[in-house]
Amino acid sequence: MSAVSDLSGPDAPVLVLAGDPGLGRTALIAWAARSFAAGPVLRVRASRAESALPLSGVHALRCAADGLPGGRTIGVPDPGTAPEWLLRSLTDAAAGSPLLVCVDDAHLWDAPSRAALGFAARRLPAAGPVRLLLTVAGPHASDPDFAALPVLTLGPLPSSAMDALLDGAAYGPVDPAVRAELLDEAQGNPALLRALVAGLSAEELSGARRLPWPLPDAEALRSVAGAQPAGFSAAAFDLLLLVAAAHEHDPEGVGADADLVRGAAARFGRARTALDTDRLPDVLALSDGRFRLAGPLIRRAVHACAPPDRRRAAHRALARVLESEGHGFVALLHRAWSVAGHAPPLADQLSAAAADPRVAASRAQRSVAYVRAAELTADPRERAEHLTSAAGQALLAGRARVARRLVGRAVDGGALPAVVRGRSAWVRGVLALRDGPAADAGEALLLARSLLAADDPAHALLAGLAAAEAAWATGDSVACLRALNAADRTAVATATAVVHGRAGADRPAVRRAAGRASVARAATRSGVPHSAAPAAEPDGLPRDYLNGMRAMLERDFGRAIPWLRRVVEHAWEEDGPERLLWSGAAALLLGDVPAACRIGARTLATARSHGPEAAVPRALELLAYAELRTGQHARARAHAEEGLRAAQRYGQSNVAAHHHAVLALAASIADESTLVARHADAALTTARRHGLMQAATLAEWASGRADLGRGRPFEAAARLGPLVRPGPDGGHFAVRMLVMPCYVEAAVLAGQREDARAVVEEFALWARFGADVQAPAQLARCRALVADADRADALYEDALALHAQAGGDFEQARTRLLYGKWLRRRRRLREAGGCLRAALVAFERCGARIWAEQARAELRANGAAPAAARAGALDGLTPQQLRIARCVAEGATNREVALRLAVSTRTVDYHLRKVFAVLGVRSRVELSRMVEQPVRESPHPA
């Protein structure tokens, strides 16, 4: 709005508004015309029907000028003088007073008129009376006629604005799930959102009735695209239809192959004529050997608005060309789109091709094939099975919303076999596990396990393991064990069936699945349901993982370790992301964090090379968390940032919450309090809504560690204390042990030594297990913190020796910092200086800026490093007095200052009296003002 309003000013004579249909070009130009109070307005809307008439655009402008006040008119140009004439005529029509000229869809003007308009726009004087506002379709902003003109590109509206627009457009309450569907379908397009709402009943908006499919019908698309798909000649529209139809088999594609379109045009009536002309339709472009329509909305509108018989004929022409070139799968898809009504044999052929791993097709294409097979199928049960398979493939492709719609359609068919209901429950469970309440996901997956146990035991086993994953995310160890035991019962049944040669082979559903066994194995490796069951592997990786996890939860570590080691060893033979994720989890549980890093990198490479795409965010989650555990904070941060973007792109809010938590932890070692708060809040928002105890514990840990780094032990202890508490009111059972060293340090510094001592004894059990390579050194450090003076020295030395074996700059530097403080307090200044300098170097090496500042402050207090430049009266304070003054200026009491600086309260009292005397202040308020001013002015605060 502000950019358009600036046209009234002296420095902005021209503006081009560019954007796709529905984003508000016409609405904005209408608003500008109404709002222009400085003078009259000339407003013209171009028409595609007149684009072939020379100077029709100029003529339309002449006609509009006849309505100007004062009888001002525009004459007729002489042949060949249109550009100069238009510039002169606009200036004459203004007659020295402000005039706004608006041309909507200027790209649709005829070529001579466009050239004249561009010529005049580039030469309008900035201080002149004429203001020119043009709108063009997005791709045409770079046309030569409009080159060098200032352009404002309209993008999709933000989610908050779309939310408000939906509330205003709806005539009644909108169900949250329906709201999410509408906003996802509209993709920030306000006109499309209004059209969608207008086409729904109150029952559909409130969620009482299921939404129609497809959600934007032809009428809605036509109303938004407006003049874009209309107004073309029959030949031009046939060409556009061919290009749009060629896109259908690849919804995420980058255009239609030009040779394919040319070959099909020769078999499709008038389309060839349009190709033989000098100029393509304005919504179509040819580059890099591919035809591209001006945006997905135009493509969908052209395809949906075409007469059904022409649409089928276009697909038939494409199928013939593809068949002649040996593109069997895509040709079959177009052949399926070329028929009307039900065609069961073709549906069977299409679903078999979609299930064949030898067929070169993306998961999105396989999903589309299953959907078309369902449309060609008359039998409700088979249709439900095809839709469920389509949902599973959409989920693999990272299209969660599509998967949710498809599985919703699948269960609308009435009574269905248990195996189909089980696969539908599995898809719902996995969807909720990635983007919904984790407890709901666990129940859906347990239901899927029970429904699949008889006909599809191998998938039932994996459903039980996925239910255990959901329970793990919630921090419910009892529910996790229950899910693992249920999965174990399935595994035993599977093994028995295999031994007796049955495995449900006498069941019709399994017989149909036999021809698709290999592709189902690939789906199984991805952890997402498919339409077929894999060959049972009772002694394979899933069973090893199940046994190891269950023994771990039962605290039977002697049995757990061999099973989990076998799972880790499997990683170097696997190429399925889901199975590799099991191996990575096992490595983390065993404390083999370097192996977890390697497995995470392998998982990411596998997911990127041959999918599934939906596994990329989780692969990055494993890698980032493992790198965080090894102290590689910068690398963890880079991978978590990439993982966060991927999780948001694929609609995996729960995975995004984990990435936010990792980013908060990575930022907590640097002086980035705002970043810690932002990522921690984002993680906690989703974690609280979806019951993600693991993500919540990690986020709270990050905030507590940041408080500790900033020298705020009271706040840190208050935040970390609940996390180390056992039971349902505490932190996540697998994370609380990692938090304990931070809590012990904070509690001791806050004067809560007895509370810290109780936690140290529990942490000792964890350190003996060996699941964390840093734990033995951290345990020695914790014991030193709570020990008496005569034992602490040796414990700190033990901790440093153990750190030397384990590696890791950050944890070792924290121990050196605490040891240096302890030594300085006992006046062993030379030893303290050595420890503190080593800690400073290590903190700087790993980017822990906030902790490095602590080390510098200790060195200054130790007298081993010069204080940073200070201003005014503060120069008269000793390093220790300055530290006390700053603590008091922050609002700390004398007792809190004593605990923070590891000195007695009498020492604080003594130094504070000296500070008051040196600075000549009488109150803490005056002291705060005096201390804060130099800190703000100094570029390098001490």
C-alpha cells in the first residue's frame, strides 16, 4: 500500500505491480484509483481478445480519456508515431494538474501499444503531473517493454493475514482441521481462499461433513484465474491443455518436455497450429527444452476448465507419444486419464505398475497412479486399498497434507477388511507422530498393529516399533515398554508362521501382496506403510532393535548392550533411512556418539540419494543431535537449521520442534540469549501442544544452560531442578541424566549443595553404565563441586584426566573454569591462572563466547589479565570490586553475589563499602546508574 501511495509524491512517477492471479493486482489498482485525491484518474483494463488488434490498447486509453473533466481528450496518433504521441498526449491530458493513469493487465495489450506504453513510462518526468500505475502477470515484469521500470512483486499473504481473511470470509465457525486444509490449499492466495470458502457449506466449514474432493473445483479455479485461461483461440487453448496435461503425472515437476508436447500436438487437433505461430500464448514460456505455464494455479485452471472430452483427448495424445518412446509407466498414467468411468482391468494394471520397484517413478508419481487406480475401481474395498497406498506414497514423498486427505477418503467406503483399516490407521499414526499429539499417534499405531497382525505381520511388527517411538517422544517409559511387548508378540507370531510356511499365505490380501513384495520391502525400510507386506525377518534388524530397546528400558543392561551393538553393526550394510535411524538411536544409547555421527551422515546421504524425501528432516535431526553431543556445536547448528527448513517444508512440526531444541542448545553456549529464547519458545510451543516431553526437556535444558553461562545460578537451578526430578513430573527419562551436571553446578553455585549431592549419587549410576563418554569426567567434576575442600582438589584433577581421555573442548573447559575458580578462592593464583587461561582458549575454540567471558572475568579477578578499558570513576576500582559492583547493578543481593563469585558474604560487604567510598554513591540505585553508563559506552566491556 505504501509503495502505491508514494505515487502521489514527487519522486515516483511509475510503478509496475507484478504477481500471479488472485494475489490482488486488480484489487490494489482499484484501491489506488479510489485513493488518488490529487486529481482525475484514467483507468483501463486490457483484454486478451483485443491483443491482436494493432494499437487497440492506445485506443482504449483514448476512449477512457473522453471522460476527463474539463473536456480534455487525447487525439489519434499518426502512423509510426505512437510512442512519442502517447507521451505527449498523457502530458497534455494532465494539463498541468496531477493525473493518475492505471492500466490493468498491461501485458495483454497489443505489441505496438505495449511498446508505446513502455516508451512513455520510461520518459515521464519525476516532477511532472502524470503518474502511471501498471499491473502485469508475474513472468511479464521482465518483458522488454517494461524493462527498467520499478517493479513491486506481490507475493503470497502471510499466514496471519490469511487466517484473518478466512475469519472474515467464512459465514460461521471453521473447524481447525478444515482451516488447516483451506490455508494449505490456498497457499497464501487470497482470491483462491475466498473462492474455496464460497464453495463450501456451513456443515463442511464446521467439520460436520467431509470436504469435497478435489477441494478447488473448476469453478473456483476459473473464478481466480479470471481472464488467464479464457480468451485464447481454440488452437492456443489446446496447446495450453496439452502442457497442463503433461504436468499431471508429475505434480512437483519443472515443466513439460517440449518434444513430448510437440509430438502430442501433431495428434491433437489444433494445438499444432498454435506451435507454428511466431508467438506463444502469453501464459506459456519455452526454456531449456521445457514448456512452462505461468504458475501452478494457471496449470490447474487450464486442466480443470477444459471440456472433459478435450481433456481426455489430450491425455490420449500424450499416451501415444510416450508409448512409442517406451515410457511405460507415464504412458499408462495418461492412458488411464484418457478413459471415462470405471475400468477395473486398467486400474489393476496401474496399481501393479505403481507397486513395481523396477519402474522408474517418483513417490509422488506412484501416489498419483494409485489415486487414479482408485478412481477407475468400482469395488469400494479395492478403492480404499488403492487410496491407502496412495496416502502412504504421498507420506513418503513428504506431502503430509495430501496423505491426510487420501487416508480420509479411504475410510469413507464403509465396512473394510482389517488389513485395509490397519494400513489406514498406520498412515494416520505416522502423520500424528510427525505432526500431531504423540500420544494419539501411539494409540493409532497400536491399533494398526492389532489390525495388521493376521494378514500383514511384518508391517504389524513395524507398527508396534513406531508406537514405541511415539511413547518415547512423550517420555512415557511404561507405554514404550507396552508397545515393544506388543511388537514382540507380533514378531513371535511372524517367526512361527515362517517356520510353518504359512505367514498368512492362504489369505487373499496376502496373495495379492505377493507380487509386490520387493517394493514393500523398500517401503518397510522407510517406516511408512505400503500396499504390500515384506518378507518376514524374525531375526533381522527390527527384532534386534526391539530386544535391545526393551532390555534398556527394563534396566537389564547386560542383555541390552549386545542387542544394541548388533543394531549398530547393521548400519554399515543398510541403505534404508528408517533402519539406519534405528542404528543411530542404538549408537546414542550405547554412548558411541562418533558412530552415531557417521550413521547420521549415512542416513542423510541415503535419504537424499534415493529417498524417501520425508526422511531427510529426521536424518538431519539424528546428525545434529549427535554432533551436539560430541561438542561440534557449529556443525550441529548448521544441520539443525537445514533440518528445520526441511521439517517445515514437509509439514513435520514435531520434528521441527526437536530441531528448534537443538538450535537452542547450540546457541546456549554463545552469547545469544535472544536466539536461545526464540528457539526454546518455538520448541516448547509445539512440545506442550503435542506432548513431546523429549523436545521440551531439551529446550528447557538450553534455557537453563544459558542462564548458567550468564552467571545466573539461581535462575538456572530453578529451571533445571524439575528436569532432573524422577517420575512423570520430571524431565524425559533419556535426557534427564544429560542435564544433571548442569544442575549440580547451578545448585552448588546457588548454595543448594545438599540438593546437588543427592543428584550426584544418581548420576553415578548413569556414568557407570557407559552410555555417555563424557559422564565419568562430569561425575568427577560434580563430586568435586559437592566435596569438602580436602577432597575437591584431587577430584578436579581426576576429572581433567578423564576429560583428556574422552576429548571434547567444551566440557573440559567447563571443568577447568570451575577448578580455576576454586583455586583462586584458595589464593593459589598461579595454578588458577593456568586453568583459567586453558579454559578461555578452549571456550574460544568451540565458540562458547558466553563461557569465555566468564573465564576472562575470572582471569581479571585473579590478576592474570588486564581489565578491559573502563571509563571515569570506575577506573579506581580493583577487578574484584568491579565484578561485585556489576553484580549489584544487575540486582543481585550480597548473598547472591557471594555465591556467584565463590566468596563469603563478609568479603562482599567489605568490598561493597569500598566501592561506595571510591565512587561516592550512597545507594544501590546510584551504583547501578554509574556502572551501566560506562558499560553502554565501552565497545569492549570488562
